[in-house]
Amino acid sequence: MQGRRDRMRALEQASRHLARAESEARAAQLLLDPTSSSEEEQVLVRAVAGARTMLADAIETIQAIMR
């Protein structure tokens, strides 16, 4: 029983860290110009968007495990 509680606490903590990371990625995304003509910035815009998607997927996975 203690092992399961420890695991749930660890998942909750991981979820909080991932949520903060998603918030930081969102803030970074707001600083980028998606209409930029710079190819490098376009690559960065796509990478940040992809990172946000992966973070959201990880958070959803943790929530599903915890149900």
C-alpha cells in the first residue's frame, strides 16, 4: 500500500513539473514570431509547438494512470 502511495505522490510531482514546463514553453512561444521570414525562427516556432504538445500528452498520460 505504501508503495502505491509513494508512486502516486511521485506522479503528482511529475505532473506539476510538466505543467510548469508547459507554462514556460507557452511563454516562450509568445515571444516568437510565427510569421517571421527567418527559416531558423520558423524551425524554433515548430519545435516549441511540438514540445508543448509532448508536454500536454505526458500530463494527460499521468492523469490517466492516476485514475
